[in-house]
Amino acid sequence: MQTKLREMLKFPCFFTYKIIGLSKPELVDQIIRVIQIHIPGDYTPQVKSSHRGNYLSVSITICAKNFEQIEILYHEISQINMVRMVL
């Protein structure tokens, strides 16, 4: 899968992460903080709450210069304690 994705993308490119995490106010700030370390910029995530309000869905688009940036951010966002899934 990784090889196919690497072949499909032409850099620089826009890449959207969808992150599912606990419904805590600091979740979005922590995600943006991780992204800012690697790709500084202005980000406007789209945030939706789950039906019961236990989880947040955060969609955020970055402009990646290479595939390694995509991989690093995927790994580091996954390490945030409140994050349950990164797509």
C-alpha cells in the first residue's frame, strides 16, 4: 500500500489527515502543534463531534514536500495520547 501511495503522489502536494480522538478541547491544539513542528503554516481543521459527543473527527490538510513528511506526521499524530485513529 505504501509503495502505491508513494507512486501516486506528486510532490509538493496537498494531503489530508482524518484523525479520530477523544472529545477534549486540547486535542486540536495538540494535533496542530505536532504539524507546526514539521510544516509551519496556518491550518484550519474541520472538526465534527460524534453522535454521543465522546469523540471528535478532525480533518486537516497539509502541503507535503515529500513522502517522508507524510509518514513522520502520521506516526507522530498517532502518538498523541487522545488520538484513537489516524487515516
